Amino acid sequence: MFARLTRIGALVALVVGPLTLVVTSIVQWTLQPTGPDPTTTAVAQQFPTAWMAVGLLSVLGPLVWLGGLPAAGALAVGRGLVLTRIGALVTGVGLSAAIGHLALFFGLFGTTALSGLDPASIGSVEAAADREPLGNMLLVLFLVAYSLGPILLTVGLRIARRVAVWVPIAAILTAGANLFGGPIAGVVQLVCLVAAWGAIVVAVARAGEGRRPAAPVVASASPAVSTATQRGL
């Protein structure tokens, strides 16, 4: 019973985590501020409710996502085991870095939007934020680990014959699209992300089904039939 609940929790985490990334990305595309200076602070000022909602989802999504990685890393047995475990670990490092970076990002610009500073001062704050070392280190760590981790994870799962051959390709395309800007790259990234992690969700679900005990064999009600079977008749 506990194993079944654990697997269900992992499946929920592996669905909710990527889904939050998809939702927040799409919502952010729609938040287009008006005015002569469309800065990040302007987005937070003009859409405070959406900014708060996106910020919460952006921070909590990776936190939930982490809960499903142990199940994904445990899929491989024998062949591909080491690579799969390393991929899950690196992905976890990337998601952990994302939590810190996104909390700093949304918190900083949300605070700046509420500060009442004049446009010149806001510009100075945003320029300083671009040079702030902690946030930048977390961002780089997130980009590297989040791109490399799923590739290693899916390649390991492919070696273990847990996913199809196209799944690592989808992970590679997700990482590649993450390095480019623009709506086309964004759409490609989200589609490939859903494809890759959807395959991992299916693999975790199938692994759980494979561990279910077989149905008990019902003994024959007729002793004569049983005896004849034993004699090879």
C-alpha cells in the first residue's frame, strides 16, 4: 500500500512539475506591459496578481518536481543504471538552483514594483540586479544542470530499454531550444519538454504495474483431473 502511494505521489510530481513550467511560460508570454519602457518592473507593476501567481508557481513547481526524480532514477536496473542516477541527480541540482534563482527574481522585481521609486531609480536597480552575483550563479547552474540532467537521464533510460529512442532526442531539443529566444524556440522547448517527461511518467507508471503480484492460481475442484494432470494424461 505504501509503495503504491509513493508511486502515485511520484507520478503526480512528475506531471505537476513540468506542467507548472508550461503554464508559467505561456502566461509570461501574454504579460506585455504598455508604455514607452516595457521593463520587467513594468510587468510586475501592471500585472501584480498575475506576477504573484506566476512567481509562486515558478518557485513551487520545481519543488514539487523534485519529489518525482527518485522514482525516475530508480527505473533503470543493470544497464543504464549509473547514467540514469547521475541524470536524475543533475536534474535535481538544476531544479534546486531554479528555486533559488526564481525566488530572487520574482521577489526582487515584485518589491521594486511596490517601492514607488522613480523610473531612473528603477533602472538603476534593474541594472544592479543584472550584475548581482548570487542570482547569476544560480541562473547559470540552473541552465547547465537543467539542460544536461534530462539528457543524461533519458539516455540512461534508453539504455535500460525503459523509454523509446526519440525520448533522448526530445530532451536534447528541449535543452537546445532553451538557449535561444523567441516564440518559435519557446514553443519547441515546451512541446519537447512535455514529450520527454510524458514518456518518463509513462515509464514510471508501467514500472509500478510490473511489480504487481500475479493473480493466485485456483486449484482444480476435481481430484481426478488433478491426478490425471500429474500423470501426464
